[in-house]
Amino acid sequence: MASAKKGAGRRAAELFSALAPKKAQGGNLVLRVMRGELSLTVTFWIFCVSVPLVAHLLFSRVIYPILDVHTWYGSSLFIIWAALSLLYGAVACLGLWRSRKNFRGSKTWADLAGLFAAAGAAGAAAYAVMILTSWHMLLNL
């Protein structure tokens, strides 16, 4: 029974070794994520939690304060950011949804990941709409 459970060190090693290129898989990281080839743990914590959090903090704390939305490049950056966030959200949520089939742990975690993938896709769409709405409101100031 103790052999069925993994320790924290073993799980951490699994988490980081999953990103290492394998001879059989290889290829583009975006395609690997989208196909669900990475583990559920890596897909969830890195691509669905960490990357969006860092990207949002970067945009809201670094890029946004120096933007002037009344210029062509400021407006363009707002639109590009919304499109990229929507595209990234679709890729990450699709990858999370597909990585559930290879998960060997509890079925509950795989089901929760599916629920998070659906909610994350809706959240990515809402985030893109909020960015575009704030851009439109800033133009009218």
C-alpha cells in the first residue's frame, strides 16, 4: 500500500522531468501541450496556473502603466494582448482536457481538471473581453 503513494520529492521530479525532451516525442512544446502529451500535473500547474498569472502580472504592472492607448501602438498592443490571451487560453485548456486521459492517479483529479479546463476556457474568453472593453473605455476618456 505504501508503494502506491509517491513522496513529494518523487512527484516534484516527475513534474520537472516531464518537460525534458524525449527521443520518441520531441517537437514543438505548444503542440505537445495542445495534444495533451505532457502530464496533467505539468499542464495544470505550469501552463494553466503559473504562465497566465505571470503574464497577467507583467501586463498589468509593467506594460499597461507605460502604454498610451491613444496612439496606434498602444491600441494595437491592447488588441494583440487580448487575441494572444484568448489563443493561449484555448491551447492550455485543450491541453489540460486532453492530458486527463493519460493521468494514472485518482479519477477525481482528472474530473476536476476537466471542470477546470471548461471553466478556464470561459475565463480566457472573459479576460479577452475585459481587456477589449477596458481599451474601448480608455479611448473615450
